[in-house]
Amino acid sequence: MLRYTFGLWAFLSSICMLWAQTATAADTGRLTGTVLNATTKRPVEFATVTLLSPGSTTPITGATCDDKGAFVLDKLAAGDYKLTVSFVGFATKTVEKVTVGTTTVSLGQLLLAPSTQQLGEVQVVGQKELVETRADRIVYNAEKDISNAGATAAEMLRKVPLLTVDADGNVELRGSTSVRVLINGKPSSILASSVADALRRLPADKVKSVEVITSPSAKYDAEGTGGVINIILKKNDLTGVTGSVNLSAGTRNSNFNSSLSIRQGKLGINPELGSYAHYNPNRGSVDRTDFLGEGQTARLLQQREGRNSGGGIYGRLGFDYDLTEKDAFNVGIYTDLYHSTGTQTIRSSYVAPQTVDQFTREIRRPWGPNWWPELNLNGGYTHTFKPKQELSLLALQSRSANTSAYNLDQTRPETGLDYLETSRNKRRSRETTLQLDYSQPLDSTNLLELGAKTILRNEQSDYRIEADSLDGRGLVFVPARSNEFRYDQNVFAAYGTYGFSLPQNYSIKAGARVEHTRVNGDFLSSSTTVRQRYTNLVPTLTISRDFGKEKEQKIKLSYARRLQRPSIYMLNPYLDISNRRVASSGNPNLTAELTDAYELGYSTTVKKTTLNISGYWRQTNNAFQPFASNVPASQLIPGDTSNATIFYTRPQNVARRATYGLNLYGSTKLTDKWTLNGSVNGYYLSVKSAALGIGNQGWIYNGNLTSAWTFEHGLSAQAAVYVNSPRVFLQGRTNGNVWHTLSVKKELFEKKGSLSLAVENPFARTIRYAATLEQEGVFVSQDVNYGYNRAVRLSFNWQFGKMDSAPAKNRKTIQNDDLQGGKG
């Protein structure tokens, strides 16, 4: 398999190189020039050069400057034109008259004046709004939100338009849990196995922005029916030596981070070291009534309470080097070591005709055996033929290990201690990724992108349960509840996109992606195997138009087909029955679900106000949904004679899911020092199962409102409220909830440092999360969790060093965004 894969990559690379060398066009009139920083005289890479007709605002053609600030506009008709040069953080430069003939005309050096503000020794360029709207995404600039100081990424994502995060840290985009989460475009094995855990461990202080991509192009992995969330970490690519220190202490989590950036000439080095900790009490309950027929019922009441805590250290080291003016190379290593511990007490009472079952279980997860080490190695090479024409080769090797364990004691009112149990799970994960991307501008407005990708995944797990019924035999291995498996998933993909412009400011981007998936799974404990082979064609299309006097309005129509593969955790038939009255397992017969997504959007900016409105429709015909039912205990536990029933949940491909929604986002500056922004997302969800003869539907909404103030002497403040309505799913619904945050920030040391204080949910100690499930005539169940979400955090930030203004070189990384989250 590896020999075939590497041979294919070598062939594709050769084809792209040959095409790049032969893809040339005859020149007529040409304009050349070099764009420099007026202050430092350094090149302004990626500056945008636009050619217009005199007296018109409609572009004729354009180009992007290379790493030397050079640009070329070719295939030009003779005549007089107007030329503009622009880049973020610089004042736009306009050359009112440029005359083009039949030969090359050189404009020489064009100087752009920086629009910068000095913050002590560290220079910050430009200012961004808290939320930006773009053609295919909404960008939340996390570094502009002062309430993020000392928070976790899970807490931060609750503030992002279109997203919701539940009590367990699971993320939804417009009501869909099938969301791909990227971090800096780089995959993480821990992220793949538990998105919720990874987000709780990632400090929000390290996040620069979050991109919510509702209409991913074919360039993205096809996985994620709801869309893509790309978390971009802070990175310093400016020339010089600089660093930062962040320290946060709070009642729910604390973290420390230190980073350094060294960039001299062609070499850049970025070391980073940090640690984090979290500590959370929890409590909840289960109240279930079973209808047994003939007017008889049984009732299960459970109360649970506990405390979880964890922490770890992480380190990152990155190198990038410009081999030549057109060739760039980068390599990085990341490691993370996480430990956790926790306790939980479950008090259970099950009362049925002729049956009373009462017990208390104490579950302890010790600090030592529960740990998660991770190591990622990645590298990339990019060759730039000319602006926008690039060939990149990327590789990633990711390894992680997961060891978890618990000890359980069970007591009964009539007998005292009557049962002991221990568990130990050893898991290993390995992932290899190869990616090839090529972009070819056919002219100044047409761009062709081609690429291929291979992901080779291997998962191994050995899960062992030992039990002691206090009959003198001691701890005895329990094969029926133990599990050992090996799982391989290989994905081979290729894509192509073509973007072009039409008269009257229309832009079109069409694409298609083909993905072939091969799954081999061996679950040794249950003698179950999984063999799946399937190929999916994923088309995408986006049509947009800019209009208005200053082209300040945009309308967009898009279509995309997305797919969702079941993860190893959804396929694994292992039965988790540690609660004794509540059980769950995976389903090895699950198949991938396909979703067709349509969106119509409008955005505009008028003076100091930004508005974005979009309507959407998602249709999935073979959705996998968790299905809960009551089954006899003897069916799941060999030898059980209690005549009790167990609440058993298992995912199945049984549902047709349709979502029809509308979301609105707006931002305005009421004064120069007061900004108000908010978003509302409402949708109608219908989920039905013809196979099971059940369904559910209802209206759902969520929204947020944020107000930010800037005062004199470096003081700023922010207040926000977040609202989630009740939600529906196949067999029931959840309740709604409200969040509040208040924060203040004071800049120190001539704006090189800051001190922030944040308070979350000051008006309520806990937030109640309740899920009600019902199957008519069979059961009614309510599961309640209380999240201790009131928190206070004090955070300190210090930046040091001195750097010069020098735009960063475009360095690409791998984006593995194709997995359905596992335990998270």
C-alpha cells in the first residue's frame, strides 16, 4: 500500500511540474513594478495591484506581489489606465494615469505608506473588527475579544456566530453536530478522537481567529455535513526577535504559555512552551419510567455527583527556511502530555413489580494511569512559479497513546460492599498524511486548483474489565465486557476547482472532489469484522455578485454535497455497561451519510455598520442517529436473573433529517468607543425514521449580543449574553439555557502588557442541561446535568522584543478535516 501510494504521488507531482512549465500564454502589453514599504524599503509581499479604466471602479485585471514585492500584468490592450496598490496595514496608493503600449512598461518602485500604531517596542499593524463577513465564511477575531483572556477554546467557541457548545463541549454549527474542526489547518490525533476534550485543553489566549466556513469548496475534505471550523493560532512571522508570556488563574481553569519568535533573513524559528489545568465539579440525575403493560410501571431514579480535574504540558518547535526566492520549506514538531483524575458517586434505585434493586457505586479514576501523550511531525515544501501559481507538497506523521483506568466499589443497603471492578484501556493511534496542491492562474481573474490527498489511519485498543463478586476468587477477567480491536481507515482523494469572473461583477467557483474510502476493522472480543469500500463524488458550486456604488453589497448562492463517515467509536460493538442500568455500544453496520446543502446569502457594509443575512437548507436521507430502547438485562449481561430492564443506546442509519434556517449577523459602531454586535440563528428541524415509525420536529434558535467599550488610560470593557433555545432530536428534546460574561482590561507598561479580569455567569452558580427521551407506550426518561459554570479569571499578558515590518511568506499546512468526532 505505501509503495503504491508513494509511486502515485511521484507521478502526480511530475504531471503538475510539467503542466506548470508549459502553461504559458502569449504576451501583448505588459506592466511590471515593485511594491516597497515606504518606511523600511522592504518588499510588501502579497500586496494587491489592480488595473482599472480611467473614471471607473470596475477592475480590468489584477495581480498579487511576490516575495520581492514584484508584480506583472500581462495580455493588456494598448491605452491609458488607472492603477491602485493596496495591502492590509498600508494606505492605498493610486497612479491616476498609466500608459500601456505593445511592449513591457516598467513602473519602477511603488512605495506604500504604513498605517501603523507603535506599542512600545512591538508594532501592531491595522485594526480588525470582532467579526468579519467574507464570501464563504464568517471570521471571529478572538484576539479582539478581551473576555477570552484565560478562557479555554470551548468557552471561546460559544461566542462565535452560528456555533453552539453544549455542556460536554460538543460543537454544533447551525444545529448540525457533523462539523469538522481544524487547528491552524493541521490535524491532531487527540483532536480527532475527542474534539470536546481537545477544546477544553486549548487556551483561548493562543487563538488568533476562528473561521466558520458554511460553504466549503472541493479543496476541503468532504467530511462535515454542517461545515468547517478553522481555529487559527497566533503566529509571528515578522522579522526580528519577539516573544510573549501569558499567565491566567481562575476558579475553573488556569494556564501558562510562553512563546518566542526569531526571524533573521531566510530562517525562522518558533519555540513555544505551556501548561494548563482544569477543575470542575458536576452533578446530575436520571428519572426514567418504563411502561410494562397491563397498567404496570417500573421506575429508575439515579443521583450522581463528582469532580474531574486534569492538566498537562505542551511544547511546539517550528522551523521555516526560504531555500531560494521561489522555494520555501518548513518543518515542525508538537508534543502534548495530558493527565486527568476524577471521582463519581452514583446512587441508584430501580423499583418494578416484584423487583427492587438499590445500590451505590463509587468510581475513581486515579491520576497516574490516566494519561494521553501525543507527538506530531509535519513538513512542507512550496515552489512559487509566479504570484498565485504554486505547487506544494505536504506530509504529516501523528502518533498518540491513551491509557485510562478506573476502580469501582459497589455497596447495597442490605449487604454493604458486594462488588468490585477495575478497568484499564490502552489505545494507540497512528496517522500518516500526504498532500499535493497546485494552483494555476489562467489569467488575472481565472484560477484553476488541483490536488490529491492520502490519509492512512491505524487504531488499536485493548480494553480489559476485571470483576470481583466477593466470592473468594478475587478479581476475574470478564471477556464479555472486554474488548480488543484493530482498525484501519484509508482515504484517497483528488479534487479540482475553477474560479472565474464574469461581467457585471459576477464571480463563480465550481469544483468536484472524489474520495475513495477503505475500512478494515477486527473486533476480537466479539468476533466481529468490518469491511467497507465506497467512493463518493462531492460537487460544489458558488455564485456571487458584488454590487452597489462602492461594491459594498454582496449576494451569494452556493451548493455543496458533504458526507459524514462513522468514526471507530461509532462502529465499535463494545458494550459499555459500567452504570449497570444504562448501556451503550457502537454499530459495525453503520454506513456514511450524504448531505446536500444549499445557501443564499447577502452581506453589506454601510459606513460603520456591517450586516450579513443567509438562508440555508440541508437534506440528509440516511442520517445515523442514536436510538434508545429498553432491553432485558439478561440480553446484555449473561447470567443476569434480576428481571430488570436496561436503557440501551446504539447508533443506526434510520433517519431522514432536514434543516431549514435563517441566520442574521450585524455589527455597528454606535460611537468611536462603543461597538455593538450580535447574531441570531433560527431553523426548523425535521427528523423522521420510516424504519422505526417515529419522528420529531420543531423550531430552534440561538443568538448572542456583545457590547464593547474603550475608555481613556488603556481601559476597556465588554459584556455579552448568549441564548440557546430548547432543541429537538429523534426521540426527544433538550432544554434551553442562557450565558453571561463580563470582563475588563487594563493595558500596562506602555501597552506592552495587560491585566484582564473576567466573570462568567455571575447570576447563576450552575446551568441546568436536561434531555428528555420518550418512546410512546415504552418509556419516558429525563437526564439532567448541572454545569458549574460560574467562574472568575485573572489574566496577565506581556509582550517583549522588537520586530520590523515584513509580510510573511505563504507557508501551507495539511488540513485533515474528514473525521466524525469520537468520544467528544
